[in-house]
Amino acid sequence: MAENGRLKSLTPVLDCFNGIMSSIRALDAPTLAEFEKTLKSFVKKNEKVLLETTVDPSIIGGAIITIGDKYVDMSISSKIKAYNSVLREIV
């Protein structure tokens, strides 16, 4: 931000970031129900979905899903790591 002459905007950006980070919470009931419905579409009809949720602030946002031996990482932290890796290759 300093290199682009935007230090005046630093306080509002930090306030916004702090607001986002302080709002870490579990999914509400309707969202959780929709999430479970979506997950059920990935398993066989005779299988049940046992949904266990935890709130993990370290992933920043998104979700990490494990179904059997399948693992899907849709977290913000993994995206940041990927972008950092790409940026390091460029520089």
C-alpha cells in the first residue's frame, strides 16, 4: 500500500480485516442443512452423511471437507499459500 501511495487507506482496510476476522463462527442452521444436502449428493443412496463441523480460525474462511478417502480443501489459507508460491516463482 505504501508503494502505491495508499497509506491513507490503511486504517479502513485494517478495520475491515479485523471485522472479518472477529466474525468467525459456526454455520447457521439453514446453511448447515443446505451444506449437508449438497454433501449427500456425493455419496451412494444407501450411505449416510455423518457431518461433523468445527470452527478453525486458522483456515481464515471457506471449508475443508473429507468424505471417506477424498479430501477437498476450499479454505482461504490454502489459496493464500498457493498464491504466495506462484508469486515467489515470479520474483
